[in-house]
Amino acid sequence: QSSQPWGLSESLQEDFSILKVSLVALQNSFIVGKLEKFLQKDVNEEYLLSGKTLLKYNKILDIVTSGSERSCCFTKAYGQYFEGTGSVLQQCGDLDAAYARIQPLENEDNEILETLASLKLRLFTGLEIAKLLGFPASFDFPEESSRKQQYRTLGNSLNVNVVAILVHFLLLS
């Protein structure tokens, strides 16, 4: 019977202590907190959701604000599909009030669209997603890369800080 917590062997606990050291060493490179820390200023209006997208997908979008502390995983289909492919950013207005206003409206697309458009919902940029995934501030995409290529490149990625910890742990074990 092991006297160690959870019945772990001493060697396994030593491995976990290496992981703890790795976490402490990498902690300074983490950016945590509200999404506003990851957002670019003056994003082009081409990232705003189209009226067609707003009308079709408004009930399933994962909507976050700059004050949010989480987002959904971004997939390579982000920007092409809207169900489960990543969060969208609300830039203005009151989300709850907007949805309360459109809920009773059924076939009044113009009023629904006007209300939803006032929220200025937009896609995250490739660089914003890269920041969320822990890429360094110096990271940039080649100038000729399209938005679709950027989303495909980053889609289903892992946070580089987490990968660094795992690699560090594996190499020191």
C-alpha cells in the first residue's frame, strides 16, 4: 500500500513535480483574462456577419464580448459554417435585449435583421485566434494568405503554451 497521495508511486510524483516546474517557468508567457487583451483595433467591416448569416444562424451562434473570459474552440471551418465552429464577437448593444426583441417576431426579417445588425457581430480575425492560441506577438501570416487559409491553418489547433509544457515534460521524463 502506497503512502503517497492517491496511491501514486514516488517516481510518478517526481514526474508531476517536473510538470509543476514547467508550469511555473511558462506562466510568465501566458496571457489570461478577458478577450479584450487578444483583440485587434479597427477590424475591417468585412468580418461583420452578413444579413443572411444573421437571419439563418442567430439562434445557434456562440456570442462573446470583449469582456468575456472564454470562447469556443475555433475549427478550420470557421467563417464558412457557423454551428460549433467558433465564437463570434459582439461589438455593441445589449444582447439580451436584442434577443428579447426578436423572439416574438417570426416572419419580420427586416426588423430581426436591423436588431441583430445593431450588435455588430463579427468573426475573430486570424491574428486574434492566433493570440488566443498563445502564438507570440511577433507572429504574422504571409501577406498573400486569405482569411479562409488563416482559419484552416489555425483550426483545431492546440494552445502553443500547453504544447510547450507537454513537450518540456516529455523531454525531461
